[in-house]
Amino acid sequence: MLAVPLTLLTLIAAYFCWMALTISPSGSWDDDAYAGIVLSCVLTIGAAGAATGLWLLASVRRVMGWGWVLPALSLGAVAAVRWGMGG
């Protein structure tokens, strides 16, 4: 039962990370695309942070190993790099 919220948060992070990686601005003037990239990165990092925060609870950590939180952490790191590279 503990895997459901963790999996849902990871899927949300995956969706927004995919959005951040697939949005491509038409040019340097395309502020809306850049804003979409930043928003997608922020939402990815937020969902990954929520998944990590949930996993850090002692009762959850006791039952679920690192393998459950690594995908969310990886997605958060990818989003942070995307945001840092000009999102």
C-alpha cells in the first residue's frame, strides 16, 4: 500500500520531466517555451522532492528500499540539469 503514493509521485515527476525535455523553443525570443521548461522542471523537482520526503519517513523506509526512490531522485536531477542549462 505504501508503494501507491510513491509510484504516483514518480509518474508525475516522469511526465513533467518528459515535458521539460521535449519542449523546444523556436528561438531566443520564445519566452513562453522557456517559461514552460522552467515550470516543468519546478514541478518535476517538486514531485521528486515529495516522493523523497515520503520515502524518508521511518515507517516507509523500513519497508521500501532505495530502489523505490532512485527513479524519482534521478528525474529530479535531470530536471535540475535541464533547468540549469537554460530552461
